[in-house]
Amino acid sequence: MCDDCRQKKFAAYLVGGAVRDLILKIEPKDFDIVTDATPTQIKKIFLSSKIIGRRFQIVHVRQDKKIFEVSTFQSKEMIEENWRVSNLKKIVQNTERFFDGKLSIIKEDAFRRDLSINALYYDPLEDKIIDFTDGVEDLNKKHLRILGSPGNRFREDPVRILRVIRVSAKLGFTIPPKIEKQIKKKLNLLKDVSKARLFDEILKTFLLGYGLNALKVMKEFNGLNIFIYDNPSRIRSKNTAKLYDILLASTDLRVRQKKYVSPHFLFAVLLWPSLMEEISKVNNKKFTVRKTLEIASRKLFDKESLLVSIPKRYVFKILDMWRMHLQLLMPNPKKVDVILKHRSFRSAYDFILIREAVGEDLQNLGVWWTEIQNYVGIDHENGIHKKNLKKASYLLDTEFYN
């Protein structure tokens, strides 16, 4: 891709976390490319591409079944002039002269980035690292350094706080006291971030394989209330802490095993203690369990929406999982075959195992549902082997109720 840009007389480099991870011999999750081409020019170079955003546009390029993020250098000159092709042709004739002439633009782009270790550029054609900020030295020292004043940079974009937490969690780097102090001061600024953007940032924080470490760092700053609607004392309770620890430990394991991790499962478990609180407030014995759940969940989602905008498709899946989870806690032997085929069975069943691992007494229902699945020969990849479901129902009926 960098070569494609160079052929059109544009500079192009791999940048950011991917370069950092390659130096540390960590497999990058994604690759970002930076160029002096404008989004419109990038789109002309790569046919399978789409411009994203309005004010600060980037281009998503689909190649080899992956999506690469291509952006324009962030420099005052690039922003103000928008760098038309006609102007570029007057200045440059070949790649080397082009690079020399635009060195100041690349340097300015580097110092607009958040951390020195994220301001590294890699030229795959020349096989060399370009480092204006001593980022390689900071990597070797395991040192986190914000480019500029931490307070000012967090004020410019509060999401940088979450980026610092993620890098610390992923690489095991300690957050320096100077940055730590500013995170505590500026943490509440995250409440002013777009609710949809905050949702995406939470997924990046907890679903990329270092969620448990990120949780530990987040707790140091009492940051969970930024995106979880609950009273602080319950979030800090031992049971809730253990629930979250086991959830994220199992999520990290799935990432390492290259298994799918679900945004709706993450939030369904994170919000469970809050849901239980809302259910306890619904004081009407005439309501069915399902009706009580509907009322409590509606109130909870209304409150949660003040913090994070969970997409509707995930809200539906969360509610569906909660309904199924309550069904599994009150098993009906006559409906075993229907339950096992339900789209939310697996997530609801996994949640039973997590709650039992926390130490909750669920009458060994995790064992019962495991035995039922083994008995009928269920395969979650290929569906249920139709193997005497009636006997499976009978097994649950006789063993569970005796």
C-alpha cells in the first residue's frame, strides 16, 4: 500500500501502535498508514476504500480481507492548504526529494501524536524506522511519555486518557506520577466525549486481550463509573470486583485462543449488578419474572445511555441474554430442546459458569446444563446432534428435581 502511494508521488509510512508492536515483536492488531495525500486522493489510489468522518477524515481501505486505516499527515500546512496534487507536482520530482522536502510535515505530524512510543514511522520500502521523538529509547526504557503537557493533551482530547491506560495495560509499562496526576484531574472530561465514541473506546480497552490489566489500571483511577451506571460502593464491592475479574480473564483467554469475543456479553455482565439493583426496586409481586426484567432493564438502559451509547442491536442481544439466563436458572424439562437451540443459550450458559466461579450458589446449575449438553451431543459450531432429546429432558427432570 505504501508503494502504491509512492508510485503516485505521495509519501506513505506505517505509523503508530503497529510500529511500536513490531519493534517489541508483538503481533499488531491493526495497521495505520499516514500519507500526505488528501482523503479524496487516497480514495482514487485505492478503489476498495471509503472515507470516514467529517471534520477529521480518514480512509478505510479494504485489502486482503483486512481494513487498513489511511490518514493524512496532521500538520498545520496540510490542514490549511489541503495539499492539492498540482502544488505537489511543482515541488517534487521523485521519492527522495519528496521525502526531504516534506520532512518538516512528518515531524509536525509526529509531535501531534499522544505518546512518544506511538509517534514512530516505518518505511517498508527502505526498511527503516523514522523517530523524531526518541520513542525507540522510551520503548527500551519502558517509559510512557506524553508529547507536550499531559494536562493540555487530555483537555484537547480526553480519550487520550483511555489510550494511556490501554498502552500501560498492554505493555505493562508503569504510568509516571506526572501523567497519573493529570489523569485523576481530567478523568471527568470523558463524560463530555461523544457517547458513541466512548462505547467504541471501551471495546478497544476490554476486548483486545489485555482487558484484565486495563481493569486494574482503571480501578486505580476509580474510572469505572465513567461508563457503568452504578453506585461507586457496589462497583468497589468484592463480589462485583471478582465478577469483573473473571469476566475479563476469560475474555482475554478467548482473545489469545483467537475466539470471538462479544460486545453484548461484555456489557451484559458489566451491567448485571446494576440490573439486580433495579430489579430489587420493582416491588410488585403480581409481575412475572419476565415483566420485572423488562421494567428493570428499561430503567437501567435509560440511565446507562447518559454515560455510553450502546447500539440498539447490542441492547437487544443483552436483553435476550438476560432473559435466557433467567430461564436457565429455572429450568423447565419440557423445554430443554428449545432452550439448547436458542441463539442466546451459549452466552447465558457461560454467564452461569462465571457466576458460579465468583462463588454464587446457583444450585450447581452450571454442572446440570453441562451434563445436558454432553448428553444430547451438542456442538456449538455445528448445532445439536439430534440424539434423543426426550431422554435428555427426562434426565433433567429426574436428576434436578430429586
